[in-house]
Amino acid sequence: GAWLDLIELGRDVEHCTLTGRIEPAGVRVRAALQLRSESALARALAQTQAADAATLDRLPEGLMFYGMLRAELGLEPFLRRYHQVIRQAQGRLPAKSAQLERLLADTASKLLDSQLQRLIWAFDLRFRGVVILEAQKPEVARQALLPCLEALLRDLAQAAPKNTVQFQLQANAGKILDRDASRIDLEIEWGRLAGVHGHASDAEEAFLRHLFGTQWTLWVLADERGVFLISARDRNEAERWLKNYRDGVVSADNATLRSHRRPLGDSLHGLAVLQFNGFWRHVLEGVEKAAAMQGLGNLIPRDAFPETKPAFFSLGVRALSNGLELELWAPNESVSELNRLFILVVHGLF
């Protein structure tokens, strides 16, 4: 289905204009896609509305990936296509996965029934953060997600080596602020996965433990605006994140996030933001831990490590009357961090 969507997208686009500009504050690259006026994509874009990108400023501080996307530009078409493909494949699905596939298709149908509006996210590589599904019928979406999440985790636990993945779901886990919440506790023993290729690897386990963590607690709840999936250290952190978002509180630590995304504007149909230096530093620290387990010493030069101060790359999506515009903004602080990546590449080659 995904390949068909890409082929259809190629047919819908008449031409693409790519421009770049170096500005005093950073580098801007823009791709403007001209669409055939009667194409399916053009008709879909004509019905979508821009959203307020300033929503991202209220999300938890100190994470790596931030973003938002209007549902009709990504999530809705994917769910609709998936539901259609599974329904058409009835009777031809592998027996081992048929039950799960039917549940996922049913979940997709219920999410569409909830009238999704926008997907919002903020998380890091350790899956700590928030995902928000804005919908006109949030409780319908929440009730659909819970059995789906449980089934996916059960399937993961059965596919992995014994006792590698353990989880527990509490459908009624009390309240987060004034909302009924469900709770999922998940733990992964990376050492068991690191040995699936036939021999134990302490270095591989150290890398995976550092990169992704080992334990997670996910809170699932809904209010009148949407469904919240909050992966937090504890209930207090989950409550603080939810309260700040609902009250419109912008953390002072998100000042750089706000200043680095605002050159793209506040009225967008989609926005993806990467804290490049935080992401890259976290990966390099994982490599160092793995190297230390093998007694290799310091493989990575100190000047290849990014600064601790946040720096972001932002990609905006804007639907126009006759096409689609993608715009990348890289402030000077973010561009300078690419120099450190170049140092690492040169060091590795020579």
C-alpha cells in the first residue's frame, strides 16, 4: 500500500521547484510541488486547514523529536489504506498473524470513526515523551488503542526470546489530574536480545541499554480535545507534562525550540523538529560505552562531540492552493554542529 501511495504521489506532481538561500541567521531550503489540479492529493489538500505550530512550545522540554501533522496529510490516508488492504485480504492472511492483522484493521477503522484532526509528538530515543491524537471523539480513539497496544506487546513478547519482553496493562490505573488513565509497564532485557546471534555481547547490550533504556511506563488518557500517550518516569512527571500542555505553559527551557522553529511560521500543516546535537551526543555516548566494554578506550575525539546547548533543524509542510511546500530551516547554531559530524567522519576514515 505504501508503495502505491508513493507511485500515486509521483503521478500527482507536475513539477518540483527547489531553491536554497543563505540568510544571516541560517540556511533555508524550499521545495515547491506543483500538483495536477484534479489529482486526489490536490483535492485532499483543498480540504485541510493549517494548525498552530506554537503548540509544540508547550510540550515537555529537553527531548529530541518534536512535531505535528494534520491527520488528513498522513495518518488518515495510512489508516484508510491499511484497513482496506486487510479487509480485501480476508482468507489469504497467514494463520499466525491473521488475528492480529484483523485487530489492527479494526483499530484503524475505529480511529477513523473518532474523526482524527492532528497528530502531535515529542519524545527522545529512550521513548520518553508525549504523543497526542487530537480528535472530535477522543474517548472512541482511547478505547480503540488500549486493546491494540496490548496485542502488539503480547505479539512482541512471543516473538522475542523467552522473558526478554515483559509488560503489564492496568485498564483502570486511577486518575492523571482529572482524567481516568490506563497504565502500561514495559521492561526489555537487552542482554537476551544481544545474544540471539549465538554469542553473548556485553558491548551490544551496553549500547542498547544506553540508547533506549530498559523500563518504561506509559499512561493513556483522553480529555475533550484528544488522546494522550505519556511515557514518563513517574506519575508526577506525567501530571506536570499534561498540566503544562493543557494550561498553555511554555517552559523557559523551550526558548531555543521556539526561536529555531519560528522562521517557518506558526501556521503550518505539518512540522518536524530534530534536536540534532542532543540526538547525536546520545548516540556517540552509547558508542563509547560499547567501546569501553571491549577495552578499546576513547574511539571518538572530544571535538567531535556536539555542544550541550540545544540546536534544532526544522522541516515545515504547508498546503497551498495549487500544491505543497516543504521548507527546511537550519539556524547557524545547528549548521555549526554539522562541522563536528564532519570531524568524526574524517577521524573514522583516516
